[in-house]
Amino acid sequence: MKINEQNVVQQLKKRNKKALYYIIDHNGGLITSIIRTHLYDLEAVHDDCMDDILLTIWDQIDTFCPENNTFKNWVATVAKYKAIEYQKKYSKHYLSNIMC
């Protein structure tokens, strides 16, 4: 089955791994932009954050409600909060290493 904008959520719920590739192809730029905005000085963790965002989308797809939001906006929200989480976690780590 070909993954498209209309069936990506359904395919994620069915645990079709091709749906993740669709997200990377069609929303990867958006996710990367959000990561760079929040983690501009922490380039070492960009890939880890991207992986964590995709895993969160995979695990939390049942929380997506199409009546409240578009899928793209939901993905952006997941990316934003995950990037902020990484920012808090790693900025403390890097600051403590600089102070020592």
C-alpha cells in the first residue's frame, strides 16, 4: 500500500514502518528546522533528538486527534516539546562541564 497524507495516521496505527519513512520524507525538513531552532548550540544531539521524535510519534500516534489539529501541526508540536526537553537536559550537562 502506498502511504500518503490521507492514510499516514492509519498506517502508523497499524504499525507500518513505511509510514515513518513517509514522515521523514514529507516532514523531515520541518522537524529538522525545529531541532535546529531549539538545539542550535548542541549539534551533537540533533540525530538523537530526531530519532526520539520519530519514536514518540510512533508510540503516541493514538493521542493524535484530527478534530483538534492537522497531522503536520501535531508532528511539529511533538518535535518542539521533544527538542525543548533535549535542550533542558543537555544544556545543564554542557554547562556543568564548562564550569568544572
